[in-house]
Amino acid sequence: MSALLQLTGVTAFYGAIQALKGVDLVVNKGEIVTLIGSNGAGKSTLMMTICGNPRARNGQIVYDGEDITRLPTFEIMRRGLAQSPEGRRIFPRMSVHENLLMGAYGRPPAEASQDMEQVFTLFPRLKERMAQRGGTLSGGEQQMLAIGRALMSRPRLLLLDEPSLGLAPLVVKLIFGAIRELNRTTGLTVLLVEQNAFQALRLAHRGYVLVNGAITMAGPGAELLARPEIRAAYLEGAH
Amino acid sequence: MVRDAGLSALVALGLFSSMIGVRMTQGDDGMTLTGRGGALAAVVAAVFVGRLIMLAWRARRPAGTPSPKRVDAGLSRIGRYVAPVFLIAAIALPLYGGRYFLDTGILVLTYIMLGWGLSIVVGLAGLLDLGYVAFYAVGAYSYALLSTTYHLGFWTTLPIAGVLAAIWGIILGFPVLRLRGDYLAIVTLAFGEIIRVVLLNWTSLTGGPNGITDIPRPTLFGLKFNASGDADTFATYFGLDYSVTQRFVFLYYVILGLALLTNWVSLRLRRLPLGRAWEALREDEIACRALGINVTITKLTAFAIGAMFGGFAGAFFATRQAFISPESFNFAESAMVLAIVVLGGMGSQLGVALAALVMIGGSELFRDFAEYRMLIFGIGLVVMMVVRPRGLVSGRTPSIFLGKRKDIAADLVAQGRG
């Protein structure tokens, strides 16, 4: 397996505060990799740093053999990364249809409508809600919309930031099922940031644990799930 | 309710007792103070009654529903018929309106055009611009200088004025790219003032406070509008008697055309990916970045295109007035145009037109009560913000539809996937 995304010694700062303290991470082609950690561990920062906002201060981010560490965000995203950002961040006053089209920004309309059909196959609910304003959707539907919007750019690497946040267990199951389905049928590579460690580790091929801006553990999802220290720190009462 | 109103009256009494209640007069033995109990009592009574009426009106419907859905739906239905009616009325205006009507019409249309131009920046892209008058000024001075110095005609200069204004839009855009909300407003406000102060002080180029005079009038395919009786005047060419109204009718149609062009372009842009990107930018800039949209370019195009229409309007203003000076481009103009956009409902074309009609046309109507114009204007704004806080026409229609939407929905429901 070859690496699609490779981070070496990446650090990032918010002003004087160091949020990432030299992160090494690899995502191979066709893998689902999850990054778990508690609040404030730097998970979302890592996600944003991959996208170039904030820029990594030290270290290197290589995507598909190309160094993207210093590229502006829109250039990075153009290379086949797509992000469903933390808190979903759909456009509340725009319709579901328009939201999805924004994901295909700059791509030919014919391809966009093709991709939209695929998104609708994955999330039939979105098709029903097509003319509705994004802000009127339920939390789960908004998350589907955020993922669907990210998929509209036909990405090779999908970055998902806490898709389970604030959702009912049944909806989480549905969304994680869709991610697994996507990965299985299209071979889409996924980097999943989660606080819901149990679900995330069960879904992912491999996992990383981020504590205070540094990776403390790594390994196959099932293996991490079995470790007592992980059970103690992230899984107690989480099932 | 009465207690609340009484409290308001008490506050009014405290506020106005020193402002209205006493008057300082010059007597034989220096300044003396005389009481004006009657006027004070009248103001306090007005506040008391006004508050009572407001409370009674509010009590009639449940709180927290400032703009009921029903009203919005009704407005949008009416809107479909209102726009064509207005358009026909506007096109036919010279047939039934006199000179005064034409003049007011030209003024209103200028502001409608400015409103539509600013609406691209504020309404669509959500960038609060308090210095829009700067681009109006750039357009006006571009035309004035090019036509008086190089004797270029109106139709040649119009696009140049637009392009120059657009360039200034980009120049303004660069430093404010990272700013949002209040900060953006302050910097754009400063930019508007800078342009005005430069125009005021660069005497060798702009004539300073004296402005530029004798700016040429526009021509219709080379036909002039004047009383000289030459072969190249409109009146002689068509064998008509010269009348000054001809020029006004012509100017009226020029600005109507320019305003409709602005409207058409912004409606087209809204349906293009770029227009959608502007709206997305207004909604959530971070999400836009995450989607790989080049935020810099997107913002700058909004500034540039908005500024371009301001420039067009400015060139028209210069040719209509035949005289411009920095005085015409003060902050009050920016505030007026912004008020039109906000009152009209952000990003609503019809709303902006209605707001311009009410505010500019309305204040023309109240010209006889010159002293009370600003008072009426202010009360109007406050009432509007209480009654319809999101503007006259507040609904947003999606820029894209699918004709077969209903069939699909029914299909899915039938399969029980809802």
C-alpha cells in the first residue's frame, strides 16, 4: 500500500500556543484512518493544518507525492482533498441543492449533476430535501449534507471532522454505515476525526490517538479498541 | 401597560426638560431662561400615547413573530406582479410625467442603480461597505476629467469610468480581505472619506472645492441636445422644435437602461457559480475555504463588480449635473445607499427598488416640509426596523430549481424512504 497523505513532524501554533507538537501520521490509499482524542487535543487543528489553515510551522505534509505544506488552502483542496468541517458549516440560507453545488465549485455542470446523483444514492434523504434551506434540516441531515457537499468535488481523500457530533446513535450508525459503504465500493480514502472513539475505531482500519498535540498511540482499529488504557480513557460509558 | 407608558413618558420628561423645556433668550440684562412647559408637555404626551399604541399593537399578536410567514408569502406572490407593473410604469413615465416627475425619476433611478450595485457587495457577498460613494466619485470624476480634458464622449467614457471604478474596488479590496463586519465597515468608511479628501485637495487635477464645470452632456448617436439649431442636434435632425424636456427624457432613458443593465447582470450573476460563491461567502467563509474556493478572488470580484456599477452611476451623475464637486460625494450618500439596500432586504432586487422609491421619492415629496424631512426619514427607518426587521422583501429564493422536483419526492415517499 502506498501513502496518500503523509505528515512528518508537523507543528502548528495559534499565536504563542502550540497546538500540534510534531505529528507523524500516514494515511494509505483506500484506508479509513481515524484520529481520536479528547477535547482540545488538537484533532481539529490537525485537520485544518492539512488544509493549510493554519499553516504548519515545521514539518512536512505530503499528499500524493507532492509537498503541500506551503500551498494556499484553495490549491490544496483542488488537488483532490475534501473536508466536512467541524460543526458541519453548511450554508443555512441556501437550499440543499445549492449547498451541494458549492461543493462542486469550478467543476463542469455535467460532472456535478453526475456526482449529485451518487450523493443522492448514498443519502436519499437529501434528495427529498433538495429545495429546502440548509438551516431547516435536522442535525443528521445537515451532517449528510456536509459529507455530500464534500463528496461533490469527487475527492480522493475525504477529511471528516466529528461527523457524529450531537447526533442520535441511530443517525450516527447511518452515517458511519455510509462512510464504510463509500470506502468499500469506491475505494475512497478517509481520515476521520472523532471523539466517539468506540464507533470510530470499529469503523477504521487504523487509528491514531492524539493527546495534547502529539500522537501517543497508533495501530489497527481493533487492536486499539482492545487496549486497556484506551478503554479507560475514551470508552468508559461511551457505548 | 399604562405603567410602562408612564415610565417612557417619565424618561422623555427627564430627557427633554433641558432640551425643549427651557429656552435661552437674549434680554436687556443678558441671557435669561424662559420655561416652555407647553412644548415639553406636548412631547411627553406624544411619547406616552405613542408607547401605549405600540404596546397595544404588540399585544395583538404573539411575541417573537416579527414577520409572519403569511406576509412573506403574500409579498412574494404580489412581487411577481409588482415588478412588471413597475417596469411598465417606469418605461411609460415620460408619457404622463412632467419635467418635475422626470427629474425625480432620474434621481430615484440613480439611487436604484447604486442600490443594486451595492447590493452585490453587501447583499450577496455580505461585505459591509460604508464607502460605496468612493466608486460613485471615481466614476463621476473619470467622466468629468476625460470629457473636459480629452473631449471623449459619454458613451466612450462610460465603460472607462466603470473599469477605473472597478480597479479602485480591487485596490480597496486588497487591504480589507481579512476584515469582517465592524472592522470592514470602518476601513471602507475611511476609504470613502480618503477619496473625497483627495478630490478636495488635489486642486490642480480636480479643481478642489470648486469642482469641475461644463461637463459635456451625453449624445444620442452623435446627436446633441441643445438649442443651437445646428444640424447635429436631436431637434433639428428629427425636425422637431427644441424643448429642454427632450434632454430630460433622453437622460431618463439612459439611467433606466443603466439601472436595468445592473439588475440584469446581478440576476445573471446570482445564477452563476460565482454568484453562488458570493452568497456562500456571506453565509460561512470558513466553509468556503474548506470547499476549495479561492476566497481572495471571490471577494475581489464582488468589490470590483459592485464598484463598476457605482462608477457607471457616477459617470451618469456627472453628465446629468454638468457640474461635480467633492461635496456631492460625502458619507451621507454612502449611508443613504446602504440604507436603501438594508431597507429593501439584503439581496432583494425588488426590495431595493421599492426602498429607493420610498426614500428618495418620498423625501422629494416632503420637500415642502424641509425642516421635518430628516425627522420623517428617521421615524420611517425606526418603524421599518420594528415592523420588518429583515427589510421590505426579506425572502430569499434559491437561484436554482429542478422542474421535476415534485415527482422525485413523491417517488421516494412511495418507497417509504422518508
